[in-house]
Amino acid sequence: MSTGSTAPKPGDPGGRTGRTAGPGRGGPRFGRLPGGRLLKDGAPGGPVFRLFARWVRRPLLPAVRLWRRNIQLRVVAGTLLMSLGVVLLLGLVVIGQVRNGLLDAKERAAQSQAAGGFSAAQDRAATTPSAPGQQDGGRTGASVNWRSTLVEQLASGGQSAFNVVALSLDSGDTASRGARASGEVDPAKSIPADLRHSVAQGANTFQKSTRIYYTSGKSSEAGLVIGQRLNDADGTPYELYYLFPLTQEEDSLTLVKGTLATAGLFVVVLLGAIAWLMVRQVVTPVRMAAGIAERLSAGRLQERMKVTGEDDIARLGEAFNKMAQSLQLKIQQLEELSRMQRRFVSDVSHELRTPLTTVRMAADVIHEARVDFDPVTGRAAELLGDQLDRFESLLSDLLEISRFDAGAAALEAEPIDLRQVVRRVIGGAEPLAERKGTRIVVLGDEQPVVAEADARRVERVLRNLVVNAVEHGEGRDVVVKLAAAGGAVAVAVRDYGVGLKPGEATRVFNRFWRADPARARTTGGTGLGLSIAVEDARLHGGWLQAWGEPGGGSQFRLTLPRTADEPLRGSPIPLEPEDSRRNRDQAAVGRAQESARRAAVPAQPAGDRQALSVPPRLPAPSRATVDPTALPGSGARVVARAAADTDGGGTSTASAGGTGNTERGDGTRGR
């Protein structure tokens, strides 16, 4: 027996190092991401990721629900977000303008101050005579002393507003000895190398933003450096730099930022409060109208909105009140008309009892004496008796409908076994089934199906469903299925006749509705059976639902709670049967995909296979599953006929026959 996998071999060029496993084979399931990477269950994107996402999303559900239901919250939050964006944008623009203005003013003042210092240094060098006859060392010492004196004189006029640094163009030790700076400035760190290179190469004035460092341990600060190459009294070139701290400008900019942040926050809060007040004036009447509409729908037709003013909201309230008043008047008129109609039907039905009893007695006498009449008169006597029976049935149905309309129907619930009810119903329908050539098959009656219900009403519902299935089953099998699961029990009646067209499953429970008006009734129905049946199901707190497809038959499902007054959450039997056309097509597609998948797996050579011990297959336990799509009321589903479908009769017959044979082979019994 093939295991659907191939064992890896050494040197396999395909690199098959994993097993191909599918659902139900005991191996992990693999998927493929768009990038071609395999994704295993438990990896990101698998069930673990979905569980994590659900765990993260669960605390956010109340906030999301509040956001979706509260329009005032959405408007105020939107206003706050947009206001915050506007304030941030304006703040950035204002801060940028202030920064540029402060820097431009500082730069102009620094350039003016530096230009004056460079001119004074040049004039001093021109008026200071050089000392003749000195050696190189003497000239260097004199030059250093001259620069030190120059730096002190130039820096003395700044009053800590700027610092002056004089550097030699040489790069050796002599240059380091010639470096002079005021205010304990560290020239090596404060003056950028690219600025020194520019000053050394050209005769113009150069400037650059930098950070000013101090040798005394004082914290660094932002600054502006302006430098120029000059000559001292001996004609030796040197570099002179002015360093202007930007501390005051930074303090001013920080003050502007704080002011803008405080003002922006105040403006955002103020705009949020204004938006909340304005939206409340609009939302409050809308909420009031919604509350009044809910109370109107609950039956409190006297509710009205309080109208004040003459604006659009007031006009809306007046229009709403007029609409409510008109609806109240119309509903009262309809209630009175409905009450009169129900009373008329009830009175007429009761009044017809007496003459019908008299006519019945006379018809019985005539019917018993029909043997003494001629054939025509005898046949008339038989027809009179049959029509009187139908008249009595119609009168009983009308009385039952009038009780449901008047709310006078009472439920006499007691624990019953639905199998006994089904047996009684099938026993009564057997003569009709024999005339139609129909076989009634019962499934799921191996275990008790007990529920608290009114046996008379449940039997009436099932009798109506079974008789209708036999009448419309075109001589094919009728399957009655019972099941119980959780807090619900269900009985489904399946036929393989003409079925239902799209939209008919929702109208099949209407009074006096017929799928084919030209179709003759062979059982003398009144057209009220399914209407009474659905009312009986609702009286139990259960569901009566229909499904059908053209040419594929139909299925009616009755679902009742195990315990009276217990709400239903699902049905043990799916509304759409397993042998429906759609389910058969899906099963065929699944089998084709499984065959293709197995064909794609390379077979293992016979010599490499290992004998596997296969345990004996045990029969799967019969377990009823709850239909999660079951809905209260007469919710129905109709499957339209496919365009390329074959003859419905042949297909339905084959399906019905195959199902019947399988069910009888499993131990079920046909009736």
C-alpha cells in the first residue's frame, strides 16, 4: 500500500529531503508563501499567528465598537487630529522663520564685528615696526608675543560676546606654540579643518557653523566661526578667527518653541471642546429620534419628539412626529381591520358548524342508502360525502388559523419520543404511498429522540410534510431522518420530486400558496397545512425550514428544542442534504483534486518499500453535527438548476435509488 511519500536517497539530485503529507496522513501540513518559502502550521501566518491576532484584537473590540457606534466621538476625534496637524504645521513654519531670522541677524552682526577686527589687526601690523637683525628664533618669539597681544586687545572689546583665535599657517611645533586664543577656547576642536583649509588657500573671509569647546571644562555650545588669513608685523602670514556663541539665539528659540507648544495645545483643546459642543447640538436630537424610533418599533406608538426652535433640527422633529402620528393611525386602522377579519373568520367558522352538522347527518343517510339509487345518483352521494369531508377539514384549519391569529393557541408539552410519532405518521401515509408507488425510508431511529413537545401538533406537522413529500415525490423514495444533538432534535423529510424553484422556499409557508396552480391535489388539501405547521413550530420555539432545487427534490426540516422554552442555537441536521447537486459537484471536484495530487506523488520502488501493519478499520460512530447556518423562522435556501444539467428525473432517480440502497445496507429499514 502506497504511503503517498518518497524516502530521501543519498545524492538525490532533486534534493527531496521531506515527505509529502496531506490532510489525514499524520504529517504536518505545508503551505507556500508568495516568495516560494514553505509555511508550516504554527509558523507566522499559520493558526498560531491567527490565535495571536485574535488575542490582540479581543481587548480592542469594545473600543472599535464604540468608535463605530458613536458619531460624536468620531467627529471630535477627527477635529482634534486635524487641528493637531494644522497646529504642528504652523508651529514648524513659525519656528523655521524665527530660527532663520535670528541666525540672519546674528550672522550680519558677526560679519560686521569680524570685518572691523580684521581691519584693526591689519592696521596694527602695518604700523608696528619689525625688529632688524634678529635670528629666526627671535623673530618667531616676537611674532608669537605680537599675536598674543593682538588677541587680547581684539577680545577685550567683545565683553564675552565673541572670542578671538590666532593660528599660524605652519603645521609643526612652532605653529602650536604660536596658537593664541581668548576665553579658554580650544582651537583644535572649535575650528573645523575644512574651514582652516579654505582660509589658508584664499585671502577672502570664510565662515562656518560649528560647536565651541573650552579647555576649562565648560560645556560646549553652538557658534559661528569667521576667519581670514592676515600678515603680522614681520610679514609672516597667520590665521585670525572670530568665534561668536549662539547661546542667546538658542534661548530665544527655545522660548518661542515653548510658547508655540503651549498655545497650540490650548488651541487644540479649545477646538475639541467647540467641536464637542457643536456636534452635541446635532447628535442629541438624532439620538433622541433613534430612541423614539426604537420605542415605536416596540409598540409604544404614542412616543413623540420634543421640538424647540425653528431650525432644520426642529423641522426634522416635526416631520418625524407627523410620520409617527401617521404610522400610528395606519397601524390602528390595520389592527382594527385585522381584528375584524379574525373575528369574522372565527364567527363564520363557528356559525358553519351547526348547518354543517345537519348537512353531514343528511349526507350520511343518503350515503348509506346509495345502493338503492341509480348509478348516477349513487355517484353523486359519494361525491357529496367526499366534499363534505374536505369542507370539514377546511373548516377545522380555518378555526386553527383563527386561534393562532388571536393568540389563543395553547401548547400542551410533555416528553415524547419522536420515533413513535414518526411511526404513526408513516402508518397513516402508507396507503397513499402504495398508490403512488413510493417507498418511505426512515433513518436515525436507532436511538431515542426525546423532546418536550405537544404530540398532537408535532404529529400534525410531520403528517403534512410526509403527505406532501409523497404527493410531490413523483413515485420516488421519501427519506425521513431523525437526529438529536446538544439541546435540539430534528426531523427532516426528503423527497426527489420536482423540487422548488428559486424564491419558492420562502413562499411555501404562505396561506393558500401553491407552487403550480394547474397541478391537481390528489389528497384533498386545503392549502393551509404548511401555514399551520410553521405556526405549530413557532409555538414550540422551533423552526420549520425548506430547501429545494429544480429537478432535485426538496427537504423540509423541523427543529425543536429538547426542553420547552429553551432557545435554539442550531439544528442536528443540515438544511441542505448531502446528496444535493451542489454537494455532489463539490465532492466530485474534491475527488478529482485528490486523484491528481496522488498521481503527482512519485511511487516508491517496490524493493524499497517496507511492510506496514494496517489496523482494521472501525466503523465511524454516527454523530449528529449542529448546522451553524441554521436560522430562526422559515429561512430557506434554494439552489438554482445548472445550465448544463442533465435530465432531472434520471439524476434524481439514480441518487434516490443509490441512497436508498446504501441506507438499507447500513441497517436502516424502509417502510
